[in-house]
Amino acid sequence: SAGLLENCTGCVLCSEDNGCITCHHRLFLLIWRDGIRQYGMCVHTCPPGYFGVRGLEVNRCTKCRSPSCESCFSRDFCMKCKDKFYLYKGQCFRQCPPGTAAQPGTRECQETCEPGPWSEWSACTHESRTCGCKWGVETRVREVPEAAREEGTACPALLETRRCRMKKHCPGGEHRVTG
């Protein structure tokens, strides 16, 4: 039939009942089922929900394992999820897993940065001196676990400063303390 010949574009071998069986070497064979029937079509790129696997004899479109995956790199590694799902480490989730947060606009989950506790406030200093009669500044810091730094996650403030009053006058005038 004329409709069948249209479905055989790019085919090397074509079946009246099932469409393409073998494709030209640059094309992918896409096979799908309709009930108990199986159909084949030769395509330049695999459709959403599939990824291309090049082989010595046949290049195939292989279905992503997860039905919530729109685009995958391999059977089990998703690169883009369907609407209403979030991507995290190659998997699709309805909600981002604990310890992660959805990134605006990308529908991807990113690990949240959980810094450690704040250190004690430093000594009050003004222009590198711990003595004087003016206002100074004291600082405190907190560390981020190694794993969070490697992921490149956005972290809250890791350094805080505040004004403080210098507690003692410098003996013999305004000499700098080096250290």
C-alpha cells in the first residue's frame, strides 16, 4: 500500500506488515508496539523517551527505563525528566530528595549546603591591632563539608563580621602588633 511505502523511508529491508526491519548505516531503527503488532521505522534521531545505541550491524533507538524520563543517556540514566518531575543524579522524582532543593527553571534538584557550626568570635581588631580606643571588627567562620564543596552547591554565608569596642588601650601609644 502507499501508506506502507511512506513508512519505509530510509529502510534497507522493509516488511509489509511491520515496516522497516533494517536501516541505512547512519539511521536508527525505532521499534514500537501497538497491541501485539510491532512496527519499525528508520529515523535520524530517536524520539523523546528513547536514546540511540550505535552497533556494528544495527543502530537502535532504545527506550529509557523510567516512564517519567523524557531524554536519557543510557537505559538507566535520565538527562531530562517529563513535566511534574525533578532530575537528580540521573533519576526522576516527583519531589526533590531530602538534602536537595529544586533549582528554578531547570526542574533539577541540587544538593543543599549544610555548613557546620559557627566558630567563636575572633579577638576585636582595628587595622590589625588588638588594642586601641576605637571601634574594631570581630569575625567568625563556619566550615562546609567536603562533599558539598565538590558539588558546587550554593552555600549560605560562611563568614560573619560585626563591630566591637576595643577593650584595651595600646601601651606607649599607637604601635602595631605584628603576628
